[in-house]
Amino acid sequence: MSTRPADIVSPIGDKALPDKIPLADARRAGRAGHDKPTPDNSIALLIDHQIGLMAGVRDFTSAAEYKSNVVGLARAVKALKIPVLITSSNAQWQNGDTLPEIKELFPDQPIYRRTGIVNAYEDPTFRQAFEDVVARTGRRHVIIAGVTIGTCCAFPTLSLLNDGYPVFPVIDACGAWNRYETQAAMLRMANAGAQPVTTFALAAELQADWKLPSANDMLAPFNNNLSEYGFVVQNFWNNAGQHTVPDPFGMVK
């Protein structure tokens, strides 16, 4: 006879608890503090995900994996209604246009076409657009990804940190010419105070509770762009209450 105690199930009406210690108090005590991004305090910057530049990425097993992360990030921030700014660099020449999937996801969002300035935050037009969003919304947490992590992502990250913004570089929605660029950029950003994240860990942090109304929309990027998890979900629902593939042995009840 089993001696296990009964399971304890959280009430479905429970909401996620905040940290017990306020951020300012934690920092006064010498701790780093937990200043997390949320759907209500964040802005997303998608920088130079252009078809010409993406062709040069060499630090992923496949271009398909990299592209899926970029599109997954875009889908997640759209599902959570996080303001997005999109920019490109010299799209009229070799860098090419913005990834079509990004343009399709944000048909009403203008693309800020930089004409030479490498660091997007140093471009006056893009800076003004960013500061307008900050002023209008009060949001200051910056989620950022760029086609190359060492330039498109790292340069504005360092500038934003300098100007007092909490910055979360999404490192697997960035690419690099080689693995050394990736390693150097992550070290440089983290040492400056950025908090590197990955696409679907960030998505889970932003969602925070799968009981929230955004869960239905947020399931799409996990299903479509994180194949490993999508297969698990699809396998369950394909077999829930029925057997998609009949069992001739009668073993599955």
C-alpha cells in the first residue's frame, strides 16, 4: 500500500507573487536585484533582421533554427502586445530588406530605414522614435535582438545601459559571423550590466502564468517556432481522448 501523501494542487485562482523585497531595498543591501521584464514595462527592438545579412550568419547549426528564433520572438512580443520598433540598415543595397515574416506580423509598424549609422540608438530618427514610445508609455525595459550580436545588438545595448535602461539581449535571436563574435559580445554586454536571455525562456518569463488570457496567443510561437516543445504539445492533443493511430494490440487504454 502506498504511503505517499496526497498531492497538493495550487488553487486555480492564485496569481503569481512578487518578490518579497523591493528592488531598491535589494540593491541597497548589495544584491543585484530582480528587475524583470513584463508585458507592461517592456519595449522590443528588432534590429537589422534583413535577408542579406541573415545569409551571413555562421554560429547556428542551421539558418532555419536562427530564423525560427527570430520569428518566434516577434510572435511572442506581438501576442503580449509589447510595443515593437523595427529598423534596417542600408536595405537598398547588399543588406537586403527586413525578413518578410516580421513585416507580415507587424503590417502597421513602420520600418526605420537607417542610411549608414551602425548603432541604431545613435541614429537620430530611430532614437526619437524610441524616446517617443518611452514618453508615451512609461516603459523602460528593453528587449533587443539584432541580426549580428556583436554590432546590431551589442552597440545599442551598451548605449541603452549607459542611459539607464534595463536591457535584455535575446542572444539566440541574434546571429554572428563566427562563434568568437558571439562569445565576445555576450561577455561585453553582460559585463556592462545587460541580462542576456533566450527567446523561449524570455517568452515564459513574460507570460509568467499560463492561466492569463494571453496564454492562447502565446502558445502559437511555442508550437510553431520551438519545435521540440511543439511536438510534445501536438502529440498530447492528437491523442487526448482518442487515438489518432489505432492500437491493434489493444494495449493503450
